[in-house]
Amino acid sequence: MMSLDINGIRLTAALDTISQNLFHANSYAEAAELGKDDGADESAEWLIRLAFTQLLVVAEAAALPLLRADIASALQEASVSILEMRTDPGGDRYSVAVSTARRFVRALEETLAMDVNHTITKDVESILREATYFINDPAVFPAPPANEDEVHRRVEAVLRTIFSDISHKPRLPKAIKNFEPDTALPSVRTLIEFKYIATKAQLSTIADEILADTRGYESPDWTSVIFAIYETCRLRSEAEWRTLLRQSGVPFTVTVVVMSGENAQHARHHAAAS
């Protein structure tokens, strides 16, 4: 299969990652059914939901709204009995949800991965914003992110489906002093730093940290730096953060994305009340 690689977003690699998650999910589902592994059911459900979320991200990035809607509908239907197992004509047991997800992978492979003229225009900032819903999904995680590290690791699970060269806590050249970014995307020459804010009292401290970090960003190796700020509730808008950067003389190559858990929390309260 020919690899689609446009602006560093490798569709083939993303689909390969999803396929690997589905393979392991099916294995865990079989182990859970046979009672061979404590916690296998939780692992299977986690990987199935992750794979569907990754498919949603890929469909969104590929600008395929109808397919994305079909995937979302399939996930909702599968959630009713996400660990359901059936027997194929050959007598082998398989996960129904995994089989459904694999059909979407096949559809994407056949319609996009062979088409080198197709472009994926979704940018990193948009993907970060959309990842907010995944990292707050109560069906995947027992609770919203409790700290910066949890936000970092959950978002990277989404980014990894699109950027095969993603690097966790990379060591940068000495030209960038005293700075170890949380995430690096070499193919799009982008660094991402995560911040977690739960109270207004933290705003000043986080602002100082961001401005201090920007002093070491000038490097020919990285053309874009994104601060992904996760708020447990609405505190400051992206416009306010970006104004702070510009007024402080920070170049436009450094920007801010606000990921608010507020909407996800409202959705959770609504679901609990209904």
C-alpha cells in the first residue's frame, strides 16, 4: 500500500497504529471471555474505544464528515455491548466491535491511502481542540485529567495516530537551553508544551512559565511552538493568551490552544441527570 504523507501527516502509519490497537483489543476480548486474564475486559474496552476515537480523528482530518458520522454512530451502537463476541464460519471467536472498526480501517485504506493526491488539511491546533472530548470521555477514562501529565499522555495517544514520528519528552539540541518540551512533531517542525490550570490563582504562575520558556524557542529546527493549556473550567480565552504573547514581544510562531474541560463536564452532568 502506497503511503500518503502530506505535511507530515501519514495516513498509512495512522491506520497501521489503529490496526495494531484492534489486534490487541481482540486478543484481550478473547482472554476476557475465557477468564484467562484479570482486567482483560477493561483493556479490551479501552483499546476498542481508543481505536474508534482514532478513526474519528482520521476521518475529521481527512475532511470526510459522512464517514465520521458513520463511525460515531457505530461507536454508539457498539457501546451497548462493547465486549460482545461471535463465532465466524471457521469456528473462531471474534469481537463484534473490533470487526466493525476494521471495516472502517479498510474503507479508509482503499479510498484514501492509495490516493497520493488526497490532502489532509487539519492542522495541529484543530486536532488538539478536538482531542479535548476524547481525554474527558467518561466511557474511556474514569475521571477527567487530574494534572498536566495526564493531559499530556492522553493527548499524545490521539496525536500518535496521525504523526508517526511523534516524540515524548525529546532531548533538544543545546541551542535551546533549559527547555524540554512535552511533545515534538519533527515532520511538521512543531513543539507542544502542556499546561494545566484548575484555579484563577494559577494563571499568573502559568503565564510566567510560558513567557520564560519562549526565551529558548529560537531555533532553525522548530518553526512552530504550541502551548496547549487545559483548563478545568473557563478562565482565559485563547485571544487573551495570544494577546499576552504579542504584547510581550513573543513571535507569531508561538501560539496558544485552550483545551477546556468545562463542556465535557457539563455533558457528563447532563447525562447523569437524564
